[in-house]
Amino acid sequence: MAKILVVDDEADLEVLIKQKFRQKIREQQYEFVFAANGVKALEQLELHLDVDVVLSDINMPEMDGLTLLTKLGEQNGLLKSVIVSAYGDMDNIRTAMNRGAYDFITKPVNFEDLELTMEKTIKHVGQLRETMKAIKENNILKMYVDETVLNFMGGREFESSLMANESVEATVAFVDICSFTSISENETPDMVVKLLNNYFDVIVKEIIAQGGYIDKFIGDAIMAVFRGEYHLDRAIDACLAVRTKIDALPSLHEHVAFTPKVSIGINSGEMISGNIGSSSLRRLDYTVIGDTVNVAQRLQSAAGPGQIVINETSYQKVKESFNCQKVGEVNLKNKANPMVIYEVKD
């Protein structure tokens, strides 16, 4: 259901809107909130945080519609406004658009035109919110902590979630492109970057398809994190798909004699999630840290080309769902005791 705030000092408009849209109000497609001027509108927005669209007159007491547009732009970058006014001259239209109005309708109101404009605006707001949701879920922009970004992403609420540090149960996968260093030492920078980006595109698509997100790119490797239900299973499914897609890529004999392979380490357990970096630079990397993450990286180092490696704990959790083969004991860096590892076959 879309929620629309109507800001107008003419009481007749409220009656007309309730009459013209009574069916959609009954069907709970639209919900209308009303305010007599800009000051009252801001108060209503404090009470109704889920408003999608503002329909506002220009000439009103206490605070006019053009001033309200400025206030809305400062507070919520996702909220879109449509001016509904008898003052349809070019100066007012241009001023409204320059202050962030999404559209402009003149009075007397053509309600068919108004409904089409509302639907278009609501759809646009929905697309913006879906984009912001995807950005938040994939942790894109979380490394750039800037006041403008925080306001655009939802103000204090997003800032508090951005800065939250917590212990989480998750799975980490390190995916390394084997022997790529030899390419970077012998080919032009343009060729190296082009190849690496192409391989990363293949890997990233499979990780996102299983609900994972890219924590960071580390040279020619990717660190991915999976949270939520069945995070270990989804991580393994993603890595199996990555290996299949990378194995299917052709050798680049025309330019570079290189057959891409990946080595992958996966580990699951408790880790700390938070922002780490330099607050003075305003550059913080939203990431996960802890022994679980370190072990995942060590497991990747123990994996050979085309191998997906997990430890005993992970094996016990997934042995009924995946075909795994015991590799044996290996000594991992900074680990006092050898660790039994398994290769995930399929």
C-alpha cells in the first residue's frame, strides 16, 4: 500500500481526494494523510515515516510549498514530491523543479492525470527503495562514511545500523584465481585488469545468486560472506557454481596462454561484524574479522587448483548434502595443531 501526504490549506481538496479515490482506499492500495501547511506536513512526516509521495500546494500559511520542498530535500532523499497548484506559471514550475519536485500539476485538478502522476511517482520511489535495499544488503558504500551518504541512505537509523558492531554466525569463502601473479608480471596493465575483472564478474554473479555479498577484493582473490539461513550450504553451492563457470572459460591463447582455475577455502562459525578503518579519513571498511575468517583464508591457501576445501566441523554439518572427500591433516599458519581438511567434490 502506498502512503501519500497531501499538503493543502483548502479543506475541499481533502474531501475530493477521499471521494475520487474511495475505491482504492477501501482496497488498501492508497492511504492518505493530510496537512494544512508545510509546518504541519513536517509534523506528519515525523509520525508517518513510511510516506512515499507528497502532494503539495504552493501558496499556504506558515510554510509554503516551495519552502517545504527545500526541507524535504534536506531530510529524505527518497521521498518524492508533486506540486499541485493554481500557480502554474513557468517561474513557479522551474523553482519547484530546482528544489526537487518530481512533477507539477495545475489546478483545477484533473484527477485522472493526478492518479497517473501518483502511480508514476510511487513506482519511481519503489525502484529507489529497492536499489537502496540492495545496496545495504550487499554492503556497498558502507566503506564510505560521509554525512551526505548517511542522510541519503536513511539518516540516523541507517547510521546506527552502519556503525553497529556485533557477533554473527556466518560463513566466509576465500576464492583465489590460481597462478594469476604470472599474468600480472608478464602482461600489460590493461590486459591484467581486463582479465581480472572478467574473472571477478563470473565469480561475483554466482556469489550474489546464493545470497552472499562481496566483503572485499584482495589482489586476485575475493572474500565473500554468507549470512542467514543455511549460510554454509549456500556458500558451498555458490563456490561449486564458481568452479564450474571458471573451469568452462577458454584458455586465452590469442593474447595470453592462461587457463583460469580457482582455489577456495570455506569456513563457518562465529565472527565479529563491524566497521574497521580510519575515522579521521572517514574511510571505514564494513567487514567481518576473527578466527573463523582467518581459518577460511588458511584453508584457501591449502587448496590446490580447482579445489574447494573445508574443515572437519563444516564437513560434519554438510556431509549428507554434499559429496566430500577427506584430504588429510595439514598444518595451517598460526595454528598449533594440524587440521583435518576435506575437499568438496559436488
